Amino acid sequence: MLTFSSQQLYAWVAMFIWPATRVLGLLATAPPFGSASVPMLVKVLLGIAVSMVIAPDVPIPASLDPMSMTGLLILLQQLLIGLAMGLAMRIVFAAVEAAGEFTSSTMGLSFAAFFDPQTQGRTSVVSQIFSLLATMVFLSLNGHLILLQVMAESFHTLPISAQPITTEGFHQLGLWGARVFSMGLQLSLPLVIALLITNFALGILTRAAPQLNLFGIGFSITMLAGFILIGFGLPYMLTPLQRLLSEGIEMVRMLGSVPPIHALPRP
């Protein structure tokens, strides 16, 4: 008859539940896993499967009860780490969507918006096109596998511990989030400048021929020029998208290597 002690049972529970919490936190926010189109059951099953694979290699602090107050605090800490790592990757896709918003506003398509179930808000058609493009590039580069690999490595660079984590990682995450508009503007700047030149040319044409109805032909010309420029510019967006995705992966790796706060020795 097999018998188990309470310490062994606690060790087995802790060996699975703490890594699973960090993994599920990542899958809840990181694209493409965190998309609202992915069913919740699929996310949970994927998180459990990944946790079962990496759990035997995860260093777990000994003599800690996962049901104690300390164990619950560790559980909350792992959830925050996973959410922060997933959010760092989500910021890259938010920058791509911001580039689509800038482009659609310059094209005059700011009214062509629909409800996005992922963000629970209105988004433009061009933003959805850019977001789908970034997702396809991310998957083609095996970014989802690299993201899971970085998550598995974070258990060694930022091991599970009862020590509180520093605020340096969250500070860097805030600075990274502040770059959403700058990255989006850099990505959309060629299209925006070309559309501004188009609008400037329409203004000169209207000045030279006042009988032309700018409001009648300007919108059609600007929208047509915008779609033509997007069609010609999509192949050239691959390199900046790769750079942004690589920076996002490096930010996730940095968040997974921030050392915890070590208690000062007592005199």
C-alpha cells in the first residue's frame, strides 16, 4: 500500500501549481494565445500541457506549504510575472494597431471601424489588416515557440522564491509601454507622408481649378491612393516588424531575469 506524507503532497502540488500560474498568466495576455478568439478551454489545456512538460525541471523552494499565506503570495507573484511578460509582447501588437489607426485617419477611413472583441472597443479596418499581418509574421518566425522557450528559461533566471520581486521590471515595462505611439508612428510614417503629399497635391489642384469639388473627388482619390500605397508597402514592412517582434522578445526575456529582493542580514 502506497503512503504519502503531507510534505510530499505539498511538494507535488507546488511543483505544478506555481509554474502553471506563471504559464497561464503569459497565455492570458500574450498574442496570439491571449486573443479573445481562442477559447478559454484551449488556453487552460495548453497551459496545463506546457506546465507538465517544464515542471520537472523547475527549481522549487523546499519546505513551503502552497496553501499557506506565503504560498499564496508566491502564487500571486507568479501570476504577476506571467501577466507582465505577456503584456510586454502585447504592446508590440498594440504599436502595430496604432500604426493602422494613424494610416486610416490620414486616408479618411477613421469612420470605417467595427467592434473588436479582443480590445472591447472600436478599431479600424486598416488596424485589423496590420494586426493580422503582424500575427502571420510572428507565427512564421516561430515567435510563439520562442516565447514559450523564454518562459521556460525564466524559471532559472527568475526562479520561484518567497522573496519579493523588485519594481525594476515593472518600471521597464512602463517605459516599454510608453513606446507604443513612437513605434506605431515609425511604422506608419512612410504611408502617412505619402498620403500627406497626396492631400497637398489635391489642395494645389483645387487652388488652380476652383471649379473642382474637392469634397467630391478628394476622398475617393485619397482612399484609393492609400490602398495602393498599403499594397506596395506591405512587403517592405517585414523588416521593421521583425525588429519590433525581436525587441518584444528581448523585453520578455529581460522581465524574466529581474532578480528578487534579498532580505538584508540581521546584525
